[in-house]
Amino acid sequence: MTFFGSRRRTDDPGPSWTEAALRPLRTERVDPDVARAVMRRIAAGRARPLPDSFRLRRPRLALASCVAGGLVAFGLVSATLVTLVAGGDDGVRQIGALASSAGRIVVALGGFALALLQGILSAGLLLLRGAWTLLEAAAPLLRGAGLIGAAAGILSILISSWLLAQACRTAPLIADANGGAAPRGGFR
């Protein structure tokens, strides 16, 4: 027995068993180009088009029959409605009253929406007129600020030029490759 209790197990098959177990895996080859196989699988699962016998042989005839059927249905509905109106049916009068009330509501809501839009536009125009007046009043100040900015820019350029001239005048001499002295600030 060892100090930490690790003993070699007697039922361990050893490295020969590992080699025997992994041998079939080592002999297998894998095709790294799987795109063809995947595309074949996708094509096999795709829905096939319907056979030619299912397609309509005369599509103009089908369109004409659909239009004729729609016209007949519209005629039947129209005839029924005319019969109900001519007969003085109570349901038709109620539908008419309901449509008249709905029309009045739509007109009232349209007037309300128009008045609201007019109020919003008038307030927006007043705000725009006030902003324009403020801009006109501030124009001299803005021109003055622009002049001050331009003067500050010119002053900055003059100071930078003076500093560069001072730096070039006080720069130490640099020896060139031939042993002589180069102009101040090096070769340009």
C-alpha cells in the first residue's frame, strides 16, 4: 500500500487493448468535401413539381369562367337588394338609418380632425415666426461672433508663425554626414 492509496489495478487491459479499440477508427477515411452530399440530400427532400396532367390546359377559359361567375354573383346580390328596397323591407330602412348615422359621425370626426390640424399648423407657424424674429435680432451678435472668431484665427496663425521662427533660430547645429555643420534645424 502506498501513502496516498494509489495502487495499480490488476484488471487494466493495458495499451494493447487501446490499440485494438482504436485501429478501426484509424483506418477510416473522411471526405472533407461535404457540399455535394449535403446538396444531394437537400435536393432529395425538395418538393417535386406537379405533373403536366394537373396543369390547366386552357387558362383563358378558366379566367373567363371565373369572371362570368363573379358577374353572376354580383347580379344576384344586386337583384336581392333591389327587391328588398322595392318591397319596403324594415331591415333595409334600418340599414339606411345606420348608414346615415355613420356618415354624420364621419363628417363630425372629419371636422374635428380638420380643426385640430388647423390649430397645430397655426401654432407651428407662430413658433416659426418667433424663431425667425429671434434669428434676425441675433444676427448682429452672430456676425460679431464670427468676426471675433476670424480675428482669433488670424492671431493664432501669427503666434504659431512667430513660435516657429523662434524655434528655427534657436535650434542647435547638427553635424552632417561629411563632418560639417548643417543649417539650424537640420536638412530640409
